[in-house]
Amino acid sequence: MSTAIAHTVSLQGIQAVPVDVQVQVRPGLAGFQIVGLPDNAVREARERVQAAFHSAGVGLPAKKIIVNLSPADLLKQGGHYDLPIAVALLAALGAIPKDVVESAIFMGEMSLGAKLERITGALPAAMYATANGIKDVYIPQCNAAEAAWAGEVNIYGIDDLHTLVAHLKGEKILKAKEPAIVDDKKSEYLDFSDIKGQTTARRAAEIAAAGGHHLLMSGPPGSGKSMIAKRLSGLMPELTSQEALDVSLVHSIAGTLPVGGLVRQRPFRDPHHSASAVALSGGGHGAKPGEMSLAHSGVLFLDELPEFPRQVLETLRQPLESGEITVARANNHLRYPARFQLIAAMNPCPCGYQGHHTKTCTDTPTQVQKYLSRLSGPLLDRFDLFVDVQAMPISDLSNAPVGESTATIAKRVQIARTTQQHRYGSYMCNSQIDGRQLEEVAAPDAEGRKLLDKAAEKYAFSARGYHRVLRVARTIADLAGAENVSRNHIAEALSFRQVAL
């Protein structure tokens, strides 16, 4: 008996479900049968394993071979069952010792020439082994470096079936893979000094990075919205070791993990506005994670926000509040982490030139209203910061002084994030606090409370909008090094909700 791994995920991390591969060889009409609710890719393992055995010079007996994948009610998907089927069959035939394979995990897709191909999910499988006291994990060589980060477990990278058999028989012992050395130098990002002018938008980006707030920028084409969004992740602190591991788990499941290591930079995902709801939230074949989960601990940038189908945008609402997304399908029910920072950009009207300093808007009020109505009130209410980004005249752009660099702004952001970490005792930031804790740490002074209450009454803030102003004000105070939230902090926070009013 050998063991493969099928994967599910939750907010706390990847949980793995073991799949036992049992082989029975008995007299009867020669045949090779795989049972246990496999998909087409798993059924095709029969041909791949037979061809690999032929290439390796291993003859199969002219008997009936039954491969059982247990538990039977769990759908088996993918090609990574090839190796455990082959190993279990070799053990059943007596070609390798049974006791060696019964307490190990095997994963790998085999080519017709018995070579092992790259698979997805190697890292969570290795972490499952660590959590359950399994000492040895055998996976393709190209996946060994990522799996080696799992901890106290022996990761053996296998090139082909010949190498594995020689190791299991004790003829040529392999050395367990060690984690790759991590380059600790700061990641390189696009620099904020490239952006000239746009003082208000730059300030909003700094606040968003410091508190983990969601930001919506509105302005004509070419005003710099996308430039700001693409540079915002550079302002955020480097991923902690735990964050890097959490992000890498999701990317390992999706098959987007860099070869040889973990994700070290804050993710930046910018799907096109033609993306479907499944592409954004996850699902499809194998219920893979979507863009929201791939942006976990990083930035999800949606350009041309009103051009996204409304039903697609509505899928954002629940993950923005909970920090996770549940992918419910007929054969899968998975929870993926999705605590991302939403940065969005849009034009003020269909033609894009409403309020432009030189170009004239050609849209009627009805057309503008129809365009803006593509964004629902509940979705807009989940943004913390709204910025009107106006295009700068060429003369002003040429003479504008060089702004602060990413490194300079990032230092202030780091100080603010450190303050929040000490305050909350974790890596939680201001955008994630709620309820009584929010009232304790973001309670404004008397003048600030009076201003906030007056604005909330005049503009009919929802309870969510009211609390978001408090969170932004707390971040502004942290950037200023202030212990308490004052009227000035509330006033600036209110100024960033003007587009939504």
C-alpha cells in the first residue's frame, strides 16, 4: 500500500486528505483496472504506468491487476497518482520492500519513459506529512525545493522510476533535499518617484499601504491611476516567514509557485476586465484558487472597474469582509484564504473625459449615470479611500519636482505597521479591526467625534462606512506618530470619502 495526497484548503492553511493506493494481483483474465471514483486523468494513469514499466524493463504479470484508490467517495483528480500506483504495484509484485513504502507519501506524474513530471500541491502535501508524523515524502525533483520548506520531514526529489527503485531497495541511497538559501535583500519594485504631481493620490496610496485599506481611484485616461496601483505593493512591508508560507501554499495548489522556492514578494494580481466570476473567486476543473486567493497578503488591482460584469464584481463583497472565500461545487467544498488589498481604477464616465482640463466629455448625464450604476452601493461601501485623480497639463508635468521615492515612503509605512503590530499583538492591521476593539483604539477626541457624527448624518453613512472612516483616521494618526485620533485625522479621513458621497 502506498499513499498519495488530495488537497483541500482553509483559512488557516492547507489541509490534506490522504488517499491510500492499494493493489491486488490475482489470477484471472489479464487486465489493469483502477477503481475509486477517478477522473479521466487518473484513469489514464493505467496507460502511463504500463508504458513506464515497459521503459524501465519491468514486466507486468499476465494476471488481473486491481488498483483501489481509497476513500472511494473522494473524487481523485490529476496525474500525481501515477507514482503511488506504480510504487504500490511494485510492492505488490515484491520488487521493492513493502514496509518501506507503507509509511511514506508518494506524488508524481510519470511520462511514458518513466520520467517524473512537475506536479501541483507538493508543498501542502509535505506540510501534511510534517503535521502527521510521516518522515519521508517522494516527489519529482523539480518540486523538491518548494516541499523542503515544510519542516521536519525528509523530502526526496526523484528524477525517474529507476532512481526511486534503487533507493527503496537500498542500492543507491538518495540525499534528502534541503531548503534553498533565501536571498534576504529587499525585493525590487517600481518606484514612486516616477510619478510626478498627484499629491493627493500619492498620499492616499501611502495611507492605504500603511493600514491595509481598499482604494478606488477615478480619473481620465493617462492620469496615472495604473502607475500608482502598480507601485503600491512596494510600499508594503516585506512578507513575514509565515505570510510567505501561507501565500506559497495557495500558489502551490494553483501551480504558479516559482520553481525552487517560496513566494517572497507581495503578490500583485491584475486580471483583465473580461475575467469571469470563476477566474476571480476560484473553481473550475479541480476547484483551483482564483485571483482573489492568489492575491492573498498582497494587492488585487482591478483596472476599468465598471467594465467588469456586475455579477463578477459582486463576488468580491464577502471575501472583502471575511478574508476568505468558499468555493462550493458539486464534488468540492473548499475554503481558500483571500485577505487581499483591493485597489481599483475607473474613468469618471464612458468616454473618460468628464472634468478634463482640455478635452470635452461627449456623454449625456443618462449615459454617465448608467455607467456609474454598474457599481453597486454595497461594493462601493467596502472601499476605505476614494481619490479623484485629475490629468496634469503637459507644462505642469514637465516642471513638476521629483516626488518621494518608494524607499522613503515605505519607511513611514513600516513604522505605522510596526505600531499596529505592537498594538494588536499580531500582524493584523487597522483595516481588519472591528467592533469594540475599533472603538477602543480609534475613538476620536470630542471635536473629532462631533465632526464625524455631523458628516455621518449629512451624508447618510452606513455603519460600515462610519467604521471605515474611523479605521482610516487611526492609520493617519499612526503615520503621524499620534497616540490618539484627533479632529485633523478625522477630517483627512472624511476627505477621502468624497467620491462616494
